[in-house]
Amino acid sequence: MKFYNWLLLCVVVFLQACSLEMSTGPDFSQEVDVRSSEILDTILEKKLDEVEPYLVPDFTKLEGFEETFTQIMDALPDKQNTRIKKFYTKNRVNDDKADPFPIYLTTYELTYGEKWMLVGIFVRELDGNVLLQYLTVNELDFQPSTQNEFNFSQKGFKHFAFLGLMSIVVIFILFTLYKLIRDKEIERKWLWFIFVMLGFWGLTMNWTTGELSNDFIHVSNSGVRINIIELNLLGAGFSRSGLLQPWIMEAGFPIGAIAYWFKRRARVG
């Protein structure tokens, strides 16, 4: 296999390993999207009689439905003074994957003045209609769409130094892989290839706060936790555990690449 083919394989695997939150999936129909927006608009108009046709039948049969739903609408801002932004969508949020009537989630970010809300609209397709199954409302003291986004605003030397470290590790591993592929004398080249392309343990950075930690040992109030193994393809990675969570940048220790250069030097020497 030529070097460029190996390089392309490494890049593809690396990108697959990075955890990126995607929003709309292939099964999220246009009908569900439009209907969810209509439901939210109607709720923000705070007219219960106009909301009821959008609800699943069991919703209106709940004890105290009118009083509870009216309280929810009263807690929401007026539509005229609110900026609405679609924040997140997800297919089949119900646990039963075989359910013929899956539930779809659309989360909206509401901005009104200096306050923000996340409103989750959970809809279900019943008898050809897309109806509201339930909703969630969370008031926040920060704008969720920008709180933990990846940007360079107000970032200091430490952030850029860490990105530099990640880049150095990746470049070093790629260069080592190039030398390894062209090495005619190395035995078990495919095992060495796997070993070299991995970074072990290393450092992590919370991109929002700039907090640094290591992947090997974690000390907290609950005790000490040791990771027996922690791997990063090409020695670096980035991930987030949810849309409201910060990006975590990772720079692994290129043990395999360093070991290869020691072996190469010993063989040449």
C-alpha cells in the first residue's frame, strides 16, 4: 500500500474516533420538523384551546391537565419578545427501538432579554398526525448555544500551546508512520503500524475553562481513579459528552512512535 493510501486511512480513522454531536438525522422528516415548530409557536401564544389539537389524546386526560399546562405556558416568554433558535434534534428518543410510533425530540433555544430557556418538544406520529407527547422547559442563566462552543474568543496562551502540542504529536506520529512504511528491514510491520499510530494516556484540556488534567490518574473527593489504558488515534482527539458540555481536547503520549525510533537507532547503530 502506498504511503498516501496509508495516510488517508489514518485520517479517516482519526475523524471517526472524534466524538462530534450531529443534530438532524436521516430519519428526521420535514413533517416532524415543521410540526414541532408549529407546536412551539402555538404554545408561546398561550392559547390552550389552540394547543389541545396538537396533543396526544392521553395528554388531555391527565388529572389537572389544564391547570398544569397553563402554568407551564405562563412560565414561558411571550412569542413577540422571544428569539427562537433550533438547538438540537434527535430521532427515536424512546428506549423501545421496535416501537412503531417513535418519539422525536426537537430542542429550541429561547432568548428573551438577558435570559434563556431550552424547550424540548417531544412528538410522536399517531394515525398520520404528528402530535405532542410531552415537553420539557429549562431556564438557564447562560446562552447554551454559545456557552461551550469551540472558538478562540478570550482564549489565552495555554489554549494555543495545547493546540500546538496536539499538532506536534499528530505530525510526529504521521512522520513516523511514513518512515515505518518505507522501512524494508522492520519485522511485523503491521503490528508496529498499529502501535505507532496510537497515543497513550497523555493530557486533556477543558476548552471552555482551560483546566488541564491527565488521563492516567484522577484524584477527586471521592477517591483516586487510575485508567489502565487510554488510547487516542494519531495521538490526539476531541470530544464532548453533550451539547451543553465543554469540548475536551486530548493529546496522547506517542509511546509507539518513540519506541520505533529507539529501535531504528539501535539497528542502525
